Amino acid sequence: MAPVAANGLDALDARLLLLLADEPRLGVLECSRRLGVARGTVQARLDRMSERGVLRGFPPELDLVAMGFGLTAFATLEIAQGKRAAVAERLAVIDEVCEVHATTGQGDLFVRMVARSNADLQRVIDEVVAVPEVRRTSTSIALSTPVPPRVRPLLVRLAEQG
């Protein structure tokens, strides 16, 4: 049996995730055929990874630019102490807020947001700063994304350990 990494994924898990990342519409039977393992093995591993939260679903990959949101910005927020949950709840109501991360350092929250234009971004920022617990913001506009969000290199490394 292949060694299991500290995170509980082994090479077969990684190969299965890579396969589904490349072709998310594949069924369990086709995955088992391509991986050379039993259908029950694939199903059991998918179930286990789902239960552990490793595999959270199979959403389509969407292009925000093609959807009309050509502007991406990042804001560092300084907030009132002890108000992280309240601020996050208020930010989650703003449709253009895509991600919020609690951080260390100068800021308390790091927010990724999208907009249709500079004027639209100003509207989104105005909504963010209207949250009463937000004390200060610093916003930067992304000019490009030379390395998009990814997990593939980690999966490839795990797959090669088998």
C-alpha cells in the first residue's frame, strides 16, 4: 500500500483528484477504469474525502471576466477588536466579495472582491467601509493574475509519492 501523507491523502487519492480536476464530469465507473482500481475503491475514497472536507463538490469553473466582472481588487481591513465574525457576516452579504481571510500583521481581514469598472469598485468599497466595525481599509487593484488559484502542483507531488 502507498504511504499516506500527514494530511491523510495517498497517491491514489491524489491521482483520483487530478483526474476529476481535469474532467469533473467523469463518473465513478470511468474513474475506476482509468485508475485501474475497483469501482468500490473509487466510491469509498470519494466518500471518505467528502466526509473529511477534502472534496467539497464539483462546481463548474467560472470566468469572472467573461461574466462582466473584469476588475479584481484586494482590500486589507483593520477592524474593531473582537468583531471578526460580525464583519465577516456583513461582508458575506456583499455579492462582489469573493473571499475573506483572517490574517496576521497590520490588517485583520484580507478581502478579494470583483467589480465591473472603477466606478463599480468604488460602490463596492463604499459598501465595505459602511460596515460599522471596519476602522481602516487599504485597497489594491489587481493588474493581472500570473499564477491563478491552484492545487494541482500539490496533487501531482502526492500522486508521485505512490
